[in-house]
Amino acid sequence: MSFPASLQDKVVLITGGAGGIGAASARRFAALRARVVITHRAGADKAAAAQAVVASLADKGHASFAADVAETPSLLALRDMLTERYGRLDVLVNSAGFTKPVPHADLDALDDDLIDRMFQVNWRGQFAAIRTFAPMLKASGSGLIVSVSSIAGITGNGSSIAYCAAKAGIDVMTKSLARALAPQVRVLGVSPGVVDTEFVPGRGADFNTKAAATIPLKRVASADDVAAAIVACATHLTFSTGSTILVDGGRAL
């Protein structure tokens, strides 16, 4: 009989760790005795939210740092801080993201600046984080990258066409990097459907109720549903790489 891999003293970095999915993942990793580091963007309110997440985690040794995945120098500074404080990195969870709802038929509303920002954060930012921390993950001996994608990348139905395209790009990147970084580092994706968080501006209880009626399991996901899949990549799916796991209640069927 096999047992889940131990996370005792493993160091886990979660970009966007103060958000719904990131915070839920942080709590699950900390409960398994990992040391968790979460990032937040600059600003007193962002720092306070991140510090509140860290304060809620089980055990000690956790931290939050300011870093923006769209600004590579901030990632390099974060790598230096992690090296100095922990001396290692075992798991990178890419959960930082951005979106703005734009009706798919309104082509003019999806202007160049918004397209660039969508890809800058959702695709380039995830790649930049992987590029920055790949040496530390390789040195771990059992490195893992989990990138948060979306079923929008499969269905083409999401908050905007650019968001769908960026998430499809993450799915392809997961496959490409799984080959490129093997065998030292495994690379997996987790692809939620509708999640009960504040990630998409303007979506609330009414949207979730309507969406739930279209989902085979008849409810939207919680942040913890997605976090459970992210942590499973580290604990149970230890012979998996290059795959993207759907956590959508069957919405993409």
C-alpha cells in the first residue's frame, strides 16, 4: 500500500496566495506541515490581506512577501529572499491571475491594452514565475509546479476571449514544461469551472445560482474544492506530470 508523500518541512510558494483559491491552498498545505510563502501585490490593503492569511495558518514558519508576477525583477528579489530565509523551494503554485468581463461579441471592448494585460498576468506571469524558480525546484529533488488554469481554455466560454486564450496557453505550457523540466520537476495544471470567489468582477450569488443549474453536480465549486486538487498534486498524484485536472463538477461536459 502506498501513502501520500510527506510535506513535513517542504517549502511551498503560492503566488496570489491571498486570493480565494490561493488562501485555501495555503491552509491545506500548512495543515500538512509544509512551510508556506504567499505573495501579494504592493499596497497596504494587499499586505494586510496576505498577513491575515498567514496568521490563520497552522503551525509556524510561514510568510508573505510583495511580488508581482508581471514584474520579473520583483520575482527575482523574492527568489533571493526565499533562498536566504528557507534555502529551498519544493512546490510552486501559480494562482495569481486577472480578468475583466467582456462580452465575446463586443470585439471593440477587448482593446489592445486589455489583451496585453490579460496575457501579461495570466500567461507571461505564470511563465516568469516558473522561469525564476525552476533552479530551486530542480535542486529540491522532487520539485512540483501547479498552475491554476480554467475550463475556459477548453470550452472557449469565459469572462473574455483573451482570458480563454490565456488559459488555453497555460494548458499548453503545462505540457511543454513537463517535458522540458523532467525528471527533476513535475508540472501539472488544475482547471476550475465556476468557483465561488470574488475573482470575476460583477459575479455574485445570482450568477452562481444560474451556473449551478447547468453543472451536472448541481453546484459551483468552492475555493477549497480547487485547493484539494492542488494539494493532491503534491500528495497523491506523484507519478503524474503534464496533465491538467478539471475541477468543474462536469461543467465542461
